[in-house]
Amino acid sequence: MKIIEVKNLQKTFISKKKYKGKEKWKHLFKKKEKIIKKAVDDISFSVEEGESLAFIGPNGAGKSTTIKMLTGILYPTSGEIKVLGYNPSKERIKLSKEIGCVFGQKEQLWVHLSAMDNFLFVGSIYDIPKKELLERIEELSSVFEIKDFINQPVKSLSLGQRMKCEMVASLLHKPKLLFFDEPTIGLDPIAKETLRNLVKKMNKELGITILFTSHDVGDIEEVCKRVIIINNGKIMLDDSMKNLKYHYLNKKIVEVNLKKNIKIKEKEGIKVLKAKDTMYKIEVDMNITSMDELMGLFKADDLQDISISTTPLEDIIKTIYRGANDEMV
Amino acid sequence: MGVKNNLFMIFRYVKLNLKKQAQYKTSFAMQIVMMILNNAFFLLQWIIVFNITKSIGGYGFKEIVVLFGICAGSYGVAHLFFNGAYKIGDLIYEGKLDVYLTQPKNVLLNVCSSSTSVSAIGDIIYCFIAFIIAGATWWWYLAVIPVLIIGALIYVGVVVCFQTLAFYIKRGNAIADMISSAITQFGAYPPVIFDTVSKVLLYTIIPCGFMYFIPMEYIFLGFNIWWIVGMVAFAIFVDALAFILFKIGLKKYSSGNLISGRL
């Protein structure tokens, strides 16, 4: 069953041109030129129930704008959106009862109040009966291990504890779909790991569909099974994480330390990234070059040390961001 | 069910906001006391005026005390329950409506009731002190409660109508602030001093007439169904207009990416 269906979605923002210096005075009483920016440019995709999707892109790519249209925060300029069968612009209230949002940069909790007070308040916003709400808080506070600080003011909690509370608040009404917009921003590695595990747990055990945005590749690598990369408002890649790794992780980085200085000849599939004294860093495209060919570049006797690693996923994503994905395939 | 749940939400907001601010007990009490004193100083000016003349167009000290009491009381109810209405322009300008838009409540009602002014309690207390000073009868106390609620609803409606300008004009809320200030300032003077043009304004865009002048007549002269109908009809008109303008404006809303939290 499709949870999200997006067809030819567009969002444009119109602003007025700003003039500087003398130009500013010249245009004081004139109609200012309009600047139309396509934040989201004709994108289509769908998400199946139970999926965990990473929706990533560089700053200003259009990912947050897309999420805001999916949640009913922004009205689309054109195109169709169906989330859980609802049109977010027209059926926002019905939709919001079935989705949850965790924004890393926008806290929903009242910082001067305790987490418990916040949960009771959120419960009243979602019209959850008191008894049911208390049971749900009890259940989630065990899963998220927040019992020790549930009665402390949110302002006194660490960022990691606060994010856990944000997640509990977003789960009180049992949403079917959860939007995470950079939830791990500013967290230390341990807190990040805990949060990632909890998101995975929500997806696997509770069957909640996850749409996740993050600039941290570790987040998406661990949490998501599918990735959509968006840049300049257009979808540049929509594939499973498995395929992404299979197709794009064909480049190996070989670092060798030889006994003597030699000249390594570059050819198709072999590129010397760095050469200093007897140390070489070589990028090898395994689709073009075999391991034998690689080892033939130097004599085994000359070899002092060798290490072979895969291109980090982060570098691959950076390359895709730059629009050079065609070159990589 | 919807009305009940929305009322529950409004009272829950007030409770949480007061609980949040009551953490600083001295500051909490000071805000209330200072507001009562601030309003009392206004009466001092009128005592000086009425030492010179006995009445202004038939309005004596007693009438002025009641008029300003209603004015402060309506202001208090509006700011106690719907203080968020006065911040809508800033929220629109800074793109901070996102949280409200992801919650299953009417956005405008949610935003308006999300904030509470503690000093508004001082205004409401002052209203009743003013009634005691004016020698109120039991009818006055009975009549003033719906009057304050209707007045607050009109006040909030007018403010929201002008705050929604922020969807179209940067810092459009400055006009709303000006109107809001005009409502409290004009409402504190006896209606007899205004000419026809001013009165047109006072029964339209600065509706002190429906908020203070008619209610005062209603309190002094006794129950009159037509005054009540007039006030309620105007409140419904203004609030419906506010909801419509806000809904239309929301299509223009461009969310922001500023890091923010609820304080």
C-alpha cells in the first residue's frame, strides 16, 4: 500500500529583486522585478507502507520544502500529493492525526515545563483520552528510557535526552508515518547511535513508515533502506541503499608504500590521487580494472605496506550532489 | 465534541502558561500588581479632571471608572486567553507557524491560545476593583462577564484581521499594533467627546463602540436584547472575517528554517 504519492510536484517562491546604491533610488517608485525560484521542480515519487526512506540533498536543495508540503505546512504551486490518502493542503487536520514530525532544529516541547507536562499537553492537542494517554506515556517512556528525567524541566535536559522526549511526544498519538528532519543535528556520537537505533526500532517493530532527512551519512546508512537524493529541486537519484552501494561503491582507494620510488602509469580505471616519495594513493575503478591489473603496477617484492578501502558513502553522495553522477556509473 | 476539545485546549494552554511563569513567583506577582497600579494611575488623571468639572457630556467619575474597568477587563480576557493573536505577525514573518500546522487543531485558534499574558490577570482584577469603587450592583457583576468575553472576542478578531497583513507585507503587524493600541486608548474616553467621523471609525475598524460604549449603556440601563444581539453579531462577523483572512493568507505562508524552540 502506498503511504505517500507525489506527482509532478512544484513549489516556487517569488521574491522581489533588491537593488543597491544608485539603482536603489532609481527603482524606489518603480515596480520591482520579480525573481521566481523553483524550490521543488516537478518531482514524482511514492513511498510504500513500512519503508524507511532517506530524503537527502545539500542545503537549499528542496528537501525541507518537500517535507513541508507533505505535512501540509506549505501549499504546493502545482502537482498532486496524497499522504495516507489525504491531500495535505485540504485535509491537514485529518492528516496530522496520523503523522508525526520531529524537527531537529525546531523544538516542539515547552522548555520551561517538564517532559511529562509536555506529553499531557500534546495528548490534549491530539484529543487522546486521559487513561489511554497515561498508558501510552508509560509504555513509551520505558521503550525510550526517559523515566529518570520525565519530571525534569526540558531546559535542564541534555540535547540527546531532549530529542528522545521529542520523539516520545511525536509518537503519543500512534502515527503511521513519521517525518524526521535532521533529528541528530548537534548530537554526540553516542546519542546519535541511540537515536538511530530507536528510529530503526520504530520502523521494524512498530511498522511506522519513516521519512528521514539528514546531512549525516551515517544516519541514512544505518536507518534507511531507500534513498532519494534531491538537488536544485529535482530528484537526482531514487534507489535502494543496497543498489546505491553496489553501483557506486565500485571505486576502491588503494594506498601503497613501496621500497623505492617508481612511476605509476595512469590509464582508464586507474587514477593516481596522491604520490609522495614512495607512498601512493590510487583510485581504482573495479568495473574497468581487475585486481590483477592493479597488482601489476608494481612488483610484489617492492611492496612494504598496502591498504584497500572503499570510497566513503559521504564522498559518493557529495559527487551526486555536484551533479556528476553520470560520470560515476 | 469539537467545541469541548477546543475549549479544553484553550484552558490547558492557559494552565501551562501560568504554571510556566509561576516558577518565578515574585516576578509573577509583580506583573499582576504593577498592572493594577498602572490602571489605577489612569484614574488619578480623571480625579484631577473631575475636580475641575463635574461631568463631561453627562459622564461623571462613576461612569468613567466603569468604562475603563470594562476596557481593562476586555483587554485582560483577550490577553489571558488569546495573547498569541498579538504575535501572529511575528510568527508569520519569521516562518514559525510550522509547529501549529502539524497539529490537528484549527491553526488560528491554536496560535491565539498558545500564549498567555500574566499581567492580564491584573487587568481583570482591576475591572472588578473599578466596579467596587463605582458601587456596582449585583446586576453589574452579572452583566460584565459576558460583556468582557464578547469584547475580548471582538478585540482579538480585529487584531487578527490586521496581523494577517504580515502574509502580504513585511512587518505588516505594525498596523495591527497601531489598531490594538488605538482600541485601548479611544476606549478609555467617554463616547460623547467624539464627532460623527470618529464615531464611524469607533463602530468599524476601531470597534470601541461594540466593545465598551454599548456594554456600558447595557450595564447602566439594564438588560436590552438588541444591544446583546448587536454585540454578538459584530463579534461573530469580526471573528469569522479573521478566520477567513487567516485561511486565505496561509496559502502565502513561507516557512522559515531558523532554529527555534518553545519558551
